[in-house]
Amino acid sequence: MENSSAPAPATVKIVRFHECGGPEVLKLHEIPTPQPGEGEVRLRVQAIGLNRAEVLFRQGKYIVRPKPPCTLGYEAAGVVEAVGSGVDKKLLGKRFSTVPSFHADEYGVYGEVAIVPAYSLAAYPEKFSPAEGTSIWMQYLTAYGALVHLAKITRGDFVVITAASSSVGVAAIEIAQAEGAVSIATTRTSKKKAELLSLGADHVIVTQQEDLVKRIGEITAGQGSRVIFDPIAGKGVELLARAAAQGGTLFEYGSLAMEPTPFPLLIALPKGLSMRGYSIFEIVSVPALRTKAEKYIIDHLEKGDFKPRIAKTFPLSQIAEAHRYMESNEHIGKIVVTV
């Protein structure tokens, strides 16, 4: 049975898609206000943070396949307006953002309200707006897991961050800076170079104009990079492997290239190179790790070391345009939809 903080409207608007395809398949639908079930809450959504995973999910190319008609979305900030059975009523009226800790085909947050599991809720700093609050968890938890928890980067380490203008890339730059590591950001064209440097990248390599392996060799005085953090994969991993240090690790947390990814065995053998798949679920699925990671992030947010960068905002009515903008790859940081 639902417990509510106030009477809810009879209907709400949510985003659904009935077939996989381009941004135009995303449509606003008016539906009866959904009720939270056991262990769930209904969040009155104020802002939604977009992620590349949702583009791939909508296209039918994500690791979890959609079963249309369905909604989508991992990150929202809002106020709890109803709770299901087994959920503490003290959550009612409080503001939270959602941690991407559920599967893409189980829940979605694109809409005026979102039904989400209570365990996905996390408080964010009081000084942050909902738009900033929804721009935290996916990017910082993803980068934290690979760089801090697994790689244990430290002062003087070299860290290569590919696709550095993404929200996760920007978070990785900030985490490297906080840990005293040297960040080497990559971007395809020169138009994002100055801004990446202003966001804290120690070096920026423009891959369409510069020799990636040569430049990393120059920056690292020939030793290569101990940690490489890459969401692109595909054939490019061979170049990254050449740029890696002896005993280095290549973290693959995405497949933006959408092509087979070879294991560069002949390069890896003499280097003792590790190449591993990695996802945020390695952190959020283990309560103790998630708690530790969230504290790390909140502490740095409160100190001002981390500052969520919002690239552009769109109203919910323009959700398709927001997805189109993400696919353009013109942004640096997080794309946010306001409700």
C-alpha cells in the first residue's frame, strides 16, 4: 500500500518508446499516476541526467536489450512523494538523486515522476540545484571505481582518459587531479582542447592531429601510462596498448566504437599488460563499496574539488532534441533535462 506526502494528480507524463531507433522514437505519454510497490518510492522528478547508455538502450545496442514499449533513464533528482510497503515513511518530502544501481530494463526515470527502488536513492549536497544533483553519480562513481578503487592511482601516476569531454571523462580528470596523478586527456578535434585544459587536464592530445603513442611517450618520458580509462574500445585499443606502461592496465568501460575489440596479445605479452572490462555495477552492487564511494564523492563535492559541469539543459518536452544533442558529441560534461 502506498503512503503519500500529498494527494497526487490523476495522471502524469512520462517518456516511452515503442520501437528501437533514433531520438524521434521518444514520445511523451500521459498515464495514470503510477504507484510504488514493495521497496519502491515515487519520485517527483525535477531534473534528469542523460547518459550515453540510454542512447544505446534506445537504439537496441546496449548490453541490456529493451523490451518495448518501455521507458528509460538512470539518473533523476527530485522529491519523494510516495513510498511503497517496507519503505521508511521518513523519506517522504525529502530530496534525493538516483544512483544507477538498477538494470536499464527494470526502471526508468524519464518523466514527471519516476518509480525507483528505495535503495537507489542518495542524498546530494544541499547547496546543489536538482540539475547539479542529477549530474553526480554515474560520472563520479564510474570514474572512482576504475581509478581509485581498482587502479589505486596516486601522485605521479600517468592516467590516459579517452573521450575526455564526456561527463565521465571530466569526472576522471577531476579525480586524477584530486589524487595527484597526471591526466592525459584525448579528444578528436582541437575545438575542445582549451576547455579540457581549463577543467584540469594536465595534457590534452588531439587524436586527429597528433600521434597518440608518440605524444604519450613524450609526456611520460618513455615509460608509458600505468592506467588507461577508455569507453571507446574497438581497434583503437592496439594504440592504447602501445602507449601503456610495463604492467599497466587498460580499463574498458564502454564500446562507443561499436566494432569488435581485439585483445592486443603481442603487445600485452612483453608488457604484462592487463585489459579488463569494467562497469559501475562493480561498485554499486556491493553495499560497503558503494557507501565508501559515495562518501569519497560527497567529501570532494563539499570541498569544491569536484564540480559537476552541465553542458546544456532541455525541457522534458524536448527529450528527443536532448538525445540528438548527445549524439552530436558537441557537448562537454552532462546534458540535463528539467521537469
